[in-house]
Amino acid sequence: MNNNSITANTTSTLASTNEPTTPITVTDKRERGNKWNSDEDCQLVKAYLEIATDEVKGKNQDGAKFWDRIFDEFQKYGNPNERTAHKIEGRFLTINRCISKFCGCMMEVERHPRSGEVEEDKWRRAIQEYKRTSLSRDKNFNVKPCFELLKTQKKWYGHPEHKKDAPSVDGPETERPIGVKKAKSNKKRSNEDVEKVEQLEMELARKRVAMDEIRTKKIDELVFCAKLMAEHAFMSVDMSNMTADQRCYYQQRQQEILKRMREEKRAEEEEKVVEGEDDDEEEDEDEVATSS
């Protein structure tokens, strides 16, 4: 239930103190849409490329119009899950993040080829590097079909997949091997870069967790306030013009509210007693340690 729904429910409850009030049930369930599947992802990427590569309009419009055109193009492929333009933009940003990161991993693999390695081996190494340096939510690279559609675009993959050998009159040119110190320096620099990326991702993850905690706390506070207002309405309802059954119902609810309040107060008092005993034990331990 969102904040608007909570406010609407509590406002209507307080406004009807002279009339029978219906029970209010406060829940904290946020609906989630259907998960994106591979076919939808490919449809979205195709729609994006169709609009982004339009030389006439693709570069001469603001962001809102750009994504509206992509949404219209996406609709042509079918939209069974009723994705909105906002949802489409958010999903493409997720795909873009994953593919950009994977392209970086693949380029790193190709910069350090191994003897006898084929394309399948390079792909496997890139996947391993992707998993090793990714957050838990992005561990699995599930957008390979989208990668196949986007890999020819310079924005994501700005270098050729295969280097073709050029004919040479003097014969094949042999690359001069780098020295031991240079190799160690390159390895150290690579490790430092990976460590910095991991630290940055960990910091972002911590900030994300902190924001989620703040958001959850605010929602809990809103729910608690709505609960208090609903209980206040039950306790102050005018029962003079009610039928016997209605009066019995509200009296029973009032007794339940009072009972819960007494139990909560008793629990708070017991908790204070336990905390006081713990403080006394700590003081005794400090005295024993001091005397010894």
C-alpha cells in the first residue's frame, strides 16, 4: 500500500466519527511487475537501435520524446505485459549497465590472450571476470542475446572482434616480449584497478542498503501513524445511535485495543527491569576487576 492510500484511508476514518466505521487493515505490500524475459529484452534493444540510429530524428530530440518513440517502436513487437515508457527506459539502463561491464571484461581478456585459446575460451574467461567483479544482483550475465545485437555498436564494443592478419613482404612480424619488471608492473596496476572497482561497488552497495533502511523506516512510521489514527477513531466513536450488534462490535474492538496497549506497556516495563539488571551485573564485574 502506498502513502496516498494510507492517507486516504485514515482521513476517511477520522471524518466519519459520527457514523459506523468500517475496520481498517493496514498492509505494507508493494506490487512488482512481471519479470522481463529474453524476448522482451531483445525487442527493447531492437526498438532502441531503430530509433537511436535514425540520423534524421535520433539525435535532435529531448529525452522524453526519444523514449516515447522507443516505446512506440517497442509496441509494434507486442507488449503483453503492458510495459510503460518509464519501465522500458529503466530496463534498458539495466541492460546497458550489464553489457558495458561485460564488454570491459571481454576487452581485458583480449588484451591478455592465452596460448591456444579460442573464442569460446575467451568468452568463458570474460564471464568469470564479470562474475568476480559484479555485485550479487548482477552476478549472472543473462543478457547475452542483447549483447549479440549491440556488440557491433561502437558505444558498447569499440574494437573489432577479430584481428585479421595482413600480408607482409618481409614475413610475419614477431611481437617483442615485455620485460619481467614491466609485466609485474602491469599486473600490479591491473590488480589495483580491480581493487578500486570492488571498493567502489562495495561502497555503493552500502549506500544502497542504508537508503533502503531509511525508506523502510519511513514506511513503518507512516503505517504506525495510520494505525494510531485508526485506533483513535475506534476509541472515540459515538455509539449512542448504534444498534445492539454494532455497539457490541465496537466495544469488542475497543477492548482489544486496550488489551494490546496494556501488554505493550507491560513489555516495556519488563524490558526496563532487564536492562537495569544487566547494568547492575556490569557494575559488579567492574568492581571485581578493579579490586583484583
